[in-house]
Amino acid sequence: MIELKNIHKKFRSVVALEGINFTARDGQVTGLIGPNGAGKTTALRIIYTVMNPDRGNVLVDGFDSVIQSSEVLQKIGVLPDARGLYPRLTAREHIRYYGKLHGLRGQDLESKIEALIETLGMQEIADRRAKGFSKGQVRKVALARALVHNPQNLLLDEPTNGLDLASSKTVHNLIHQMRNQGRCVLFCSHIMHEVASICDRIVVLSKGRVAAAGTVGELRQLTGKTEIEDVFLSLSGDDTSW
Amino acid sequence: MVNFFNRQTWQRIFVVFQKEVLDNARDRRSLLIALIYPLMGPLLLSVMISMVVTVTSSKKVVRETLYVHGIEYGPDLVAWLEKSGITVVEAPSDPKQAVQRGEMETVLLINPLFSEKFLKQETADVSVIVNTSRLPGLIAVNRLAGLLGKYNQTVWGERISQRGIDYQVLQPLNIKSVNVTSGAHISDIFLYMVPPLIIFNLFMGGVYLAIDTTSGERERGSLESLLINPIERWGLMTGKYMAALLYTSVAVVVQLFAFKFGFHFVGSSGSVFSHSLSLLDILLLFLAMFPLMMFAVSLQFIIATLTRSFKEAQTYLGLLPLVPAIPGMVMVFAPVQTQDWMMTIPAFSQTLLLGQIVRQEEIMLSHVSLSVAGTMLISLALLMIAAKLYRRETLIFGG
């Protein structure tokens, strides 16, 4: 479970987040949606401890992201926006590297790697060096290395952006699988239909604040609109930078 | 609170180290800098030394030839030269041009009035044409000047004796020059070029790795993912740092052995080079250099962390090796007397120590300790700065 309590963050004079509160629960897919510049990536970066909030705190399974960052990092798996690979390492070596950084070793690690390669359909590229991988292949490797330690909480920043249909479907299936296992999935995207279709709850961010939160039905009720685009547009104050 | 003694942290540091070593071992550029670049300096120096050795020692065997213009004007002088073991040959009609073209090193010009003046016991003129910009020319003119000086003294002695004056009275000093840089040893000066070459190489060895693992990682977009692993940032940096240090060490060791083999090869005639750089010397050199390697890699990490892109880092770090090598290059021409305080300065102290070890001069333990301790301290301070820079939020953006 991920809890954000009154998070504030400023970059010099630019206010990125202004008192964000929301909770992403276990066994649910929580969607974080908002126009460009709404603060989605900053909120995620604070959760995954790469940035510290100016005020407020983040709890991941009860651990504070600033003073217990090491515990938090063991509890989360992240597919960040920047997901570059090492061109001279194979897909398998990427997953192994992250596994070892999580303290996994030996047969336990190798069987986890093998399972991920199978789940994500990476058999063909497993022992190929990453140079020249397609977008979809890169995404799969990045996902696999984020999942190697079996994290309770999964944070995905635009996981299907630029992917073909088949790869998007693999990612969606994986998200559902994680949810059914009782894990907490925080799904961040600006693709409205995708969020609406796979998320149990949605948090709409706009200009560094939580504009609304709830199920798709609750958000429809709140805005009085039926078309999902209209719902989100109206919640973000008709911001045109989606 | 930073915990340096956590076993788990060090296991993870080693994971990062292993990954960077493997990753860069697959990179042609990293390998080129660590394994091939270090050979360049020793190769160049060995070629230069062997050429100088050839030039300075070849003349000993054959009977010397001297080109003279105007043989007919100075029969006495020519006779004396031939008696002294010189083969006198008529010079071409345009001696200046011939020397310029390098057909010969020197030409002795005898003035048409030479014999006339000589017989009147007046000062007779001779000139020497030489191209001193060439080392063989310099050596030849030196030898010729010596010969002519000897002739001068002989004639002068005879004339004085004819006047009934004791020659010895007018010669308070009999100067015999003992040239210690006999033959091949003239190239010993090249030993002064060893320290700046080593320092340059030392600052180059791990540079590609330092850039690749910091600005490179950021530019590839793999840094942010890497930071989301349960390893503290100082640990992450330490793993990368150790990998860069290993590549630097490899470059230094490769170069030291290249020097050893290069010198052994050119010094086969029994010069100082064949004795230079024993295995013990190499070990000592490596140990004396180790704190400087730490210094170099720390500096590279600071610069690579602060720069925004791979290219920017490459620009700064490409120039960096020149700076510490400058004192060494200056000292090739103007050696300095070593003072204690000099031993506290990174790069400079190692330049001095390297020179002493390579030239097999006496090395003071106090100097070595000062150099090692001083550089180590400064390196650790730089390393702490680098770790601090790694902790910044802006690490993922650079600048």
C-alpha cells in the first residue's frame, strides 16, 4: 500500500506538487492521470525515493520514503519514464543485475529470471545484447528487471506508451495478474481510455493538486458526464495539454 | 547515516563493480584506452632512444671522414688532420647547400689566404659549415671543434717554444674533458620524459569508464532505474569508482611493462635502460602511483557528475590529463631540486618520484610517505565530494 500525505514539492520557483493526498491500496490498480505537467512523474519520483518531498510524507507498506528509503526500495518495483538499457548487456544480464542488487543469488535468482522471461515472452531476446532492441523489447526488459524481486508494490509510468497492440496486451495482463495476487499497482498514464479500462480507482492530478479521486463511475457521477474524455477534461479544468 | 561496514552494502557494491567491469570489457573504446593507448608513449620513446643510440654510437667504428673545401690552401692543416686519423675528402663546390641538403654533417672551409697568413705566423681563417638543428650535425661540429682546438694548441705550443719560452708556464690548466654521457648514454635524457608520459596515461586510463558509468548512464536513461535499487548512492558510486580504478590500474601496469620491454630492447648495448625498471621497480612505481590513480578517478567522477552530457564530459576530461603532465614536461628541460613541500602536491610529487625511480636515484622514504599520504588525503576528500554530488536530486538531470 502506498500513502501520500500532504506532499509539497517545488523546483526553484516552480510549484510541482501542492498538498497531494491519496492512497493506492493492495489488490487494486490505482490510476494516476493528468495532463502533461500535472505532477505525475514528480509524485512517482517522490514515492520511489529519487526525490524528497519539501513537505509531507510518503508511506510504502508503512515505511517512510525519506527516513526508511532502503526498506521502501525493497518493497517497490518501478518502471520509470526513463528506462534505458545497457547496450552491451543481454536481457538476462539486465534482470540478473537488478536481482543481485536486491540481494538475490544462485538458483533462486536464476529461476525467477527464467519465470519472468516466460511470462513476458522474452525467450528470443533473453541472451541477445540490448543494442538494437525494439521499443517493446526494451519495455519488457525494463519491466522484468523491476519485477525480479517480487515487489508488493508496482509503479508504472506510461508502461504502454509507444507499444504495439500485442505488447500492450502483455503489459495489461501482467497488471491484472499482479492485482489478483493482492499487490498494489500504481499506474500512471495520460491515455484516458487505457486508465479507465484497467484501473479500479483513478486519481486525477491537475496543476500539482488532486482534482478528484474515485472509481470511473464515481467520477462520471461527480462530473455529470458520460464520455470518459469529457470526464477527465472537466476534472482538469479543461486543460488542453493532455 | 552512512554505514560503511554493512556486509550487505559491500556485496551490492561488488555487484555494481562486476557489472561495470564486464560491461566495459565488451566496449572496444574502454579496452583501447586501457590496453592499447598506454603502449604509445613507450613505443615512441623507444624508437627515439634507439635512433639516438644509433646516431651517437655508429661513428666510433668507422674511420671518420671530414669534408674540406679548399684542401689546397692549407696543406699543413690537412696533413695534421690525416695524421690524427681523419680521412679528408674534397667537399662539393657549393658546401653550404650540400650541408643544408644533409649530404654531409659539416664542411671545413679553408680560406685561400690561409697558408700565406699561416707562414707569416698571423691568424689564419677557417670556417665550419654545420646544420646544428640536426643532432648528428651537433655531434660532428663538437668533434671538429675539439680537433681544431687541439691543432690550434699544437701550433701555438710550437711557436712559443721557438721563442724560447716554456710552453708549460703559459698553460696553467690542461683541460681534459671527461664526457660522462658517452655514446648511448646521451639518450638518458629521455628518461625525463617517462614521468609525464606515465602521468598522462594514468589520467586517461579510466576516463572512458568514468564518463560511461555516470553521464553515459544518465544519457542512456538507465540511471534513474538504477537508483531505484536498495543500494545507497555512495555505494553505487563506489562500485563504479572501483571499476574505473581497476581500468586505470590496468592502463598503468600495461604502460610500465611496455616501458620495461621497450627499454630492454633498445638498451641491449648495455646502456642504463637495460637495467631500468626491474620488476621491483614496477611494483614500487605502481604503489607510489596508486594514490594518484585514486585522485585521478575521483576528479573524473566529479567532472562526469557535474557535466550535463556525455559529450560535455568528454570535452573536459579529454583535456584533464594534459594539466598534471605539464610539470613533468617542463622538467624534461629544466629539472628541479626536490623539496619536501613538493611531495604534498598530487601529480607533481609523483612526477618527481617517478623520475627518481626511473633514473635509479636515491629515494627518500620521507618523500614517498609524504607523497602517498598527501595525495591519499586529497583523493579521499575528492571522493567525498563526488559521493555528495551523487546524493543530489539533480543527479538524474545532470549539471
